[in-house]
Amino acid sequence: MKPFVFKLEKVLEYRTQLEEQAKLALARAISEHARGEQAVADLESRLAEHLRRGAGQGASSVNEIWLWRQYRQALEQDLIMAKAELAKLALKLQKARQDAVSRSKDRKLLEKLKEQQAGKHHEEQVLREAKETEEMAVLRHERSAL
């Protein structure tokens, strides 16, 4: 009996490797996005705390008011930049997800083809063996009849 050989095995291995790379890229994108979300949340909480502290205190001096406003503006600017970066990371994450899904589909299609060809090969082997067994039985029967 001849063993099954999938002619596209190297392609399947390559597709599996691409899928693993896509999964790693997705994991990195998820991690980066989570860090971006954390940065935005931290800046929002710092800004809220700064506003809360500033609203509760009376203006002691012009310099303190100026410093408070400068810090508030810096926090607001940092928050805007962090949100823009988070939007970029969200797009990167979406692309990484689509890539991982696409690569997974490619690999699954090849695996399905391999399974189909293996099943067909097995059926052909079973039929070939049945035919050989039948031919032997016919030859034995003919010899015994002589």
C-alpha cells in the first residue's frame, strides 16, 4: 500500500508559518492598543484631578493661575495626541485582525484540500486492494476448477 503524499505540503507549512506570524502581530497590536487606552485613561484622570483641585482652590496669585492654566493646556494637548495615537493603534489592530483571519482561512483551505485528497487516496487504495483480492480469488477458483 502506497502512503499518501500531499504535493502542497510545503505550501501548507508556509501558510501555517504565515498564520503564526499574523497571530503574533495581532497579539502585539492588541498589547499596543491596550497600552494606548491606558495612556488615554491616565491622562483623562490626571486632567480631571487637576481640574478638581483647581476648581476647589481660590486663586492665590497670578503666577499660580498661569501655571495651573499652562499645565491644564499641556494635559489637554497630551490627551488629544494620545487619542490620535489610539485611533492609529485601533486601525493597526483592525488590520492585524483582518490579516490573521485571512491567513487562517488560507491555511484551513489547504488543510481541507489535504483532507479531501487523503480521503480520495484512501478510497482508491481500498478499491485497489479489493480488486487485487478479487483477482486472486478468481485465479484460485480457476486453478481449482482445472
